[in-house]
Amino acid sequence: MFSVSSVSRVNDAAIRQRIDLKTKPPGSLGSLETLAAQLAAITGTEKIKLQKPVMLVFAADHGIASEGVSIAPPQVTQQMVTNFIAGGAAVNCFCQVANMSLHVIDAGMLSAVNSRRVIDQRLGSGTANIAISPAMSRETAEAGLQKGADVLRARHQEGSNVFAFGEMGIGNTSAASAVLAALLDLDTQETCGRGTGIDDAVFVRKQQLLGQALTRHRSMDDASDTINILASLGGFEIVQMTGAMLAAAEAGAVIMVDGFIASVAALAAVHIAPEARGYMVFCHRSEEQAHQCILDALGATPLLDLGLRLGEGTGAALAYPLLLSAQSFYNCMASFDDAGVTPV
Ligand SMILES: O=C(O)c1ccc[n+]([C@@H]2O[C@H](COP(=O)([O-])O)[C@@H](O)[C@H]2O)c1
Ligand SMILES: Cc1cc2nc[nH]c2cc1C
């Protein structure tokens, strides 16, 4: 379904040398040097070229939300989508600062919003309750991967080569924690977190429900197959983000991963096509406790650590200026020769 090539390593030495010849002690720009090297390998050794940055926010609802596993009721998903298109959410503010264009995708909310500013990619009216039955059929999960890929390819054709991934979905930390447990063969006690900020009693109930979901899932045939995991435990936004990330990697574009839920989609994408990992920039460390399991599994050090746990793509929008700074120093900073600086 996806044909992803590894990020080329042939110019690694030239990229490293170019960074080392800039007017600074070697390594003194720290993680920004690693980031610049990655962006150069993806977009061009001579010059990093980040073009038309796009934020894609995938929204969907979750059957398990009916169990009260969030601080908010499911209607908030749609209310926040209305807020996104009105320009009033945190992600709108940060995209404006970063000069990123924001696109909102209805991947399957309880009901559609009547607006041409929402991209309709509905896979249904929310998933089934994963504690009781599969979230969706395998066919729906496959259609979701395809729909996610379609929206990405359309933006890529318009000239974008850097894509940030955010989401909105009441109950989606439950789905993401369940998918994570299945992908990494962990216990749901390790992957369950507090999402929007649930109290102790709700947390215990959420752990119980996720345990039930995993027991149900593990009794299925081919329970370790990634698409089966997404179908059984995932969400419509998670599966579409996975497809869109795979299409971005296929197109040779930069993938900016936001918080916990987007990182679970990234992990699923890497399980489907390991080559996709090289295109991914992990933008921030989420407060959701199991985020670290994903970062460890993918060998990722996030750019920011601000204690965020909002989602929406906020951490990715906040990180985009760092990508621009990496681009700027790589493309514009003088070399020792250019500037006549002789450190030894
Ligand atoms: O991405 C994250 O790191 C993150 C961590 C906690 C919560 N969220 C957001 O909060 C919602 C999910 O939380 P919950 O408690 O409803 O499962 C969903 O809309 C996410 O965007 C997002
Ligand atoms: C208000 C609100 C805003 C959000 N944005 C992302 N997830 C959210 C969850 C809630 C509850």
C-alpha cells in the first residue's frame, strides 16, 4: 500500500562537514545541529528547503468515551472543531505565530459539522467501544489509511514538504494507550495515563476498561498485525494520521509529530514501514506518562519539553520556528573561510 524509501545517507559526511565548518565550536548548536542534518538529508544538502508548512488536525470520536473516561463529554470534539475553524483554539494561535496553514479533517466525529472549511473524511460516527468490541473493521482501517494518505498527497501536490500532525478526540488517549500496549506488547497499566486530567477514580476505571480491551484484542487471530491493532483498538483519527504520515514519508516530506496520540500514529506508521522513521521530527515531550515509552522505542529526543498535554498539534506548531532556525543557520551562517575566522 505504501512504498517508503529510507532517507538517503549518501550525503551525511558532506552535511556534517558543512555544519562543522560554520563559525562556532563543533557541536555547540546541540540538538539544532542534529535537526539541521536531518532536514538537509530530507530536503537538500546544498540548502534546506522547508516549503508551505501545513498543520493537519484530525478529529474523531470514540465509543469508549461513553464510559466517562475523559474530563469532558464527546460533544466537545465537535465543539472544538467549530472553534478551530473559527480560529479560536490554542493551535490557531500557535499556527499564526509559526505561519503554518491549518487544515481540519473530520475523520469520524459523532456528527458532521456543516462547513466547507472541514475536510470530510468520515469513516463513521465515532468508533465502537473498544472495551466491548473492535473499534472498526479491518476494511475501515484500510480505508482510513488511504483517506489519510489522500489528504496528505493533495497538500503535497500544492507544494508543501513539511507536515505537522495534530488531533482532537475526546477519549482518544484511551484508544492511543490501547494501541500502544498492543504495538509494544506492554501492559495497559504501563500505557494508561490521565489524558485531559482525570481523577483517581476515573483513572482506575480507565485502566480496567483498557485491560478488558487488550484481553479482547489478544484473543483475536493475528493480534500482532499493525492494521489489525489499529482496527481493533484505534480511532478514526489515529488510523488516518498513520496513513497520512506514511504518505508524507513516501513523498520524502518532513513529518512533525505532536504529542502522545500523534506519536502512537507515528509508531504504527514505523511498524508498517520502518523507513518512515527517518522523516519524523518529534516536537515535544507530552505530560501523558506513556509518551516516553514511544520516544524510547523510536530512539527519539523531542525538541521541546514544556509540560504540554493539550494535543491539537500545539507542540508541533510551537516547534516549527526551531525548524526554521535550523534551516536558517544551515543555509545562511558563515563558514570559517567565508568570515575569515581562524579558531586554531
Ligand atoms: O497529545 C497529547 O499529548 C495529549 C495528551 C492528553 C490529552 N490530549 C487531548 O485531549 C483529548 C484526549 O484526552 P481524553 O482524556 O479525552 O482521552 C484529545 O482531544 C487530545 O487532543 C492530548
Ligand atoms: C476543552 C478541550 C480542548 C481540547 N483540545 C484538545 N483536546 C481537548 C480537550 C478539551 C476538553
